[in-house]
Amino acid sequence: MNGYAVAVVGATGAVGTKMIKMLETADFPIKEVKFLASKRSAGKTVSFKDQTMTIEETTPESFEGIDIALFSAGGEVSKKFAPEAVKRGAIVIDNTSAYRMDPEVPLVVPEVNEAALKENKGIIANPNCSTIQMMVALEPIRRKFGLKRVIVSTYQAVSGAGNEAVKEMNEQAQKMLDEESIEAAILPVSGDKKHFPIAFNVLPQIDVFAEEGYTKEEWKMTNETKKIMGDPQIKVSATCVRVPVASGHSESIYIEVENEEAASVEAMRDVLRNAPGVVLMDDVADQVYPTPLEAKDKKETFVGRIRKDLDAKDGYHLWVVSDNLLKGAAWNSVQIAERLHHLNMVKSEATK
Amino acid sequence: MNGYAVAVVGATGAVGTKMIKMLETADFPIKEVKFLASKRSAGKTVSFKDQTMTIEETTPESFEGIDIALFSAGGEVSKKFAPEAVKRGAIVIDNTSAYRMDPEVPLVVPEVNEAALKENKGIIANPNCSTIQMMVALEPIRRKFGLKRVIVSTYQAVSGAGNEAVKEMNEQAQKMLDEESIEAAILPVSGDKKHFPIAFNVLPQIDVFAEEGYTKEEWKMTNETKKIMGDPQIKVSATCVRVPVASGHSESIYIEVENEEAASVEAMRDVLRNAPGVVLMDDVADQVYPTPLEAKDKKETFVGRIRKDLDAKDGYHLWVVSDNLLKGAAWNSVQIAERLHHLNMVKSEATK
């Protein structure tokens, strides 16, 4: 049978399980799948297209014969095994932050910078979840009106911190509904010094704190935007906040455009109505706007509440929602694999 | 016994019950309390300083002999009964939006514009919850560095929509935890055409939609800020969002200051550390920042995550949290009453 041999590293995680799901309907031929994880998860089973597959421990040899390797098992695992996969002829699509800012590694949102795929040397990085959906919404606006500046406040789902974090939220929520006392051991950041409850709460910290009082998550939105849009001049200043939502990141985005004469709310709606990967949901007269519950399990990025800043000629607000595990992670990765296939960029013996 | 006769209108509501609580520790003498509500709630009992009080139906005659009347039973009730209370010699502190933009009515946050109390003609308006905490945090900055512009995204608690909305959220949350189907009948706005679930969700609509695609809540933040700060030039552009939190509004506030030379993160911290009604919680090295769960039942406004916009000389971010039912409503109202007492502005026979 013709097709690619595809490996998923981190197959038991929140993103990995969605990668497997996305591979079931990917538009490229698959002759073999291999689902990899840590030693601890080896032996567990997952289903793929009605087959029961056994998870294997990740080793360098796991990648023998693999054409496409999707990684989502943390930065350290990617750093250790991605080069091993590349060495054995695979193309790696890495969902961790390990290689994102590496100048040798393309950072790709297919709707925005598919052409960058051609510069890959074996590894392609999948951007941060909160960055991806912002890019899908803003790139059509940037192309049409120019983009000077972005000020963004996020409303990020707990699944971005993994399945254990969702479990913790649900347990806390149940205890609070029962008026019992609660504990926190994971969020805001697993391994950080302090932990706070997320159920019926809001935490203004995602990832650890870094330079200038910004978190790493906030820095990612700034730096990854410049790299993906290929414009180091774009100003991005972010506040990243965790909310008690299981799946679906929301973003309140304020932008300043270059061509204020051409821009208008209606012109932006026209651009977004026809933009790839975007669904415009913007009719406030009928209360039409996106919410994370409705975006769940959908691949698109939903945009609504487009408004003019009435005090600034160049300022606009947008409300952008997407399933963080899909477009924010698993779907963007599998979509990159689809584009690589269509561009004949997967080095597979089987399909030659 | 000396002291004021105080009435609370809307005594069974989310805010009214907190007003009663705040009156228990108010620093002015109270000789009599009268707790009023709709006919439907008349006959219910509430406790006040260990006494059991019976709720009475609100009528014009309810205000005979009343010195201070606190209203929080919806705009229509205030429009109907506030003039009746004033006619009978009471000073009205109104927590609804009925009189906020009336040029004859002072709109007061004591930390910001206490002097405006002197212009009252019987009615004083309590600002919108999301506006109040923003004013407490920004006024010290405005006085020290000047304030040109505010871009704010809110994370507002469900109790702002009333006790029934909180009950709906909790019921939805329980059903979602039990993997049962859910219904929505109240939020985003009771009486609006459509309703959406708030449990484990985020709704970018608070109050109904008005001009230019902004909601009334968003317009309130813009217009009330200009009135409270006494500066029609201040630009405020808001995105108001409901989050599944019972109590405590959070705000991601971006500001541009006038005196960019004098301003710095450290200078802002110094100003806020000594500001009335503010608690500075800003030490990210130790993960110190405010959250709504921690702000619950506290009167202060908590400020953290003060950061410089690294791309703009005049831009700063702040994260501002307060209990929306206290500083956002009940406490600000009782605090106004306290100030009126200290300014000898309550027309009471009993205390003359």
C-alpha cells in the first residue's frame, strides 16, 4: 500500500490525541502509523480509524522508516528526538516551543506563510496556540490594510495546560459546587512555585515569568507574530490570561492599521468573510459572535465583534475564538503535513 | 437614639444583600433600617446585626422619615421611587444606570471625585461596577502622570447579572461535569433574544448592544470615565466579556500617559502603593498578582502585572481586580453614605 509512515510523539497527551483524530481525516495517504510516548505510557492503547493501536516508548530507532513525525510531548522530548527523526529521513512538525525561534526552522501557519515551508531543513515548528488563531484572523487584514500594532488580551482554555489541568479544574469546580474546600497543584504553571485554583477564577499567568514582567506566553505572541508575518516592525503587546474554560481560546484584539483611509468595519468584514480558515460571526443585531463552547471541535478561527475605536482613525477591535487543541495545535500540525504532501516535500520512498 | 433612618431598595438582590452587610459596619450612626423590595419579595426576612428584619413592599410612603435611601432594584424602580424619596427629604444613592449620565446628578467614586457630592440635588449615582474599579486604579496614575487613553478588556463575574444568573451558571456547571445537556435562559442578558451557556464558556456580551457595535456596558465604561474624571478628552475603548466566575471582576487595562518622562513601572507602583482604596499586588518573581477568588469579600481594588509596553514610550498594562458586588456596587454606595455623613450632607433631623 502506498502512503506515508506517520509517527505521533506524545500520543497520549491533550494535543497528541487530537493529532491522531486529525490524521484520521487528513487528505494524504497513510500506509502506517506509529504512536509514541514516554515509557510510562507505553503499552496503553488508542484507536485509529477503528483499529486499536498500542503506544510505544519513544526511542531514536522509533523513527526508522518514518516519513512524517508530529511532536507534542514537551520541548525536551523534541530537542532529544526531533534530530533523530530527521537523521532517519523524517520531516518533523514540532508543536513545542523548542525550535520556534530558531532562524533555521520555519514557523508556519499555512494560511499565512505556507511558502516558508520550502526553507525547512527537516524541522518545521508549529506556533503557540494563542498566536496561531491571531495570525489567521489578522493576516488578511494586514495584507489589505497594513498592520502597525496589536494589543491583545487573551481568555485561554485550561486544556492548553494539558489533560491533568482540565481534570484539576473539574475537580475544583465540583468541590466548589458542593461548598467543599479546594486545592491547587498544577495551574497556573506545572512546576512553578505557587499554584492557584482555576475553577470559577481567572489567572493572569500562563507559562513562567520572563523579561520585563511579561510571561513567556506573552513573549511568544510578540516574537512569533513578527516571525510568521515576516515583519519585525509589527508591535505586539500581550496580556495572557487563563479562564475556566475546557477548550477554546478567546482573544480581545486591538489593532492599528496602516491604511486608515481604506479600512472600515465593513471592509474588514468583507476581507474576513473570504479569508482562508476564517469564519466571520459578526452580527450583533442578532447576537451573533463566537464563543469557545461553540468553537469546540472545529478547525476554523471565528471572528466577531469587529468595531472601530471611535477615538482613533486607525484603531479596531476584534474578538477571535478557536479550538486551541485543533487550529491552535493538532490541526495546524496536520494541516502543515497536508501542505507538505501537496508541495511534494515529504521524502517518502513509498510515494515516489 | 440618634442616627439616620436608612432604606435599602432591592434588599433581596445580589447587591441589596451586600448593601445590608456593608451597613452593618458603616461608620455612621443608624437609628432605623427599612428593607424594601418588590411586592413579590415582601414578607421575606433578612438579618441585620443579629436582628431579623421583614422585607416591605416599596411604596412612595416607604420613604417617610428616611434620611438615606440606597437603591439597587433596576433602573425603572429608581426612576419611579427615587424622586419620591427625595421629595420626602431623603438623600438617594442610586446603584442603577437611571441617573448616571444626568448632568444634574453627581456620579461618584469617593477616592476619585468626592467633591462632586456637594453638587447633589438629592440623588447621587453609583457608577457601573466595571467602571468603578478602573477609576480607583487609574485616578492616582492620572493625577501623577496624566492619562490620554484607555483600552480595556474585562473579565466580568456572573453575579453582576444577579443571583439568578449565578444559580444558572452553577446548574450548568453541574450538568456539564455530569456530562448532561445544558440549557441557557438568562445570560448574556435577561430578556435579550438569545441566551448562551456561561459555565466553562466566555460571552463577549454584557448588557444589550447599542451604537457602533458596542454594548451598553462598553459605552458605560467610556462615558462614565469621562464624567467621573471630569475630563471629556480621555479616550476609553472597551470590550466587556462575561467569564464563569461567581464574584470579582478582572480587567486587562492598557493606558497611555501624558508625561512619559516621569512615568515608569516603578513610579506607578509607588503611586499605587499609597493610593486610597488600592492594594498593590505586583511581584511576579513571587507570582504575586490579584485574582477574583482572592478579592472576594474585600472592599479594595487590587492592582498587579504593571508592565511597560516595550514598543510605546507612553504605554503601560495593568491587571485590576475587585469584588464587583462590593467596591463595584454595595460598598461604593455605603462609602458614599459615609462620606455624606462626614461632610454633614445628610439632612437628618435626628442628628442635628
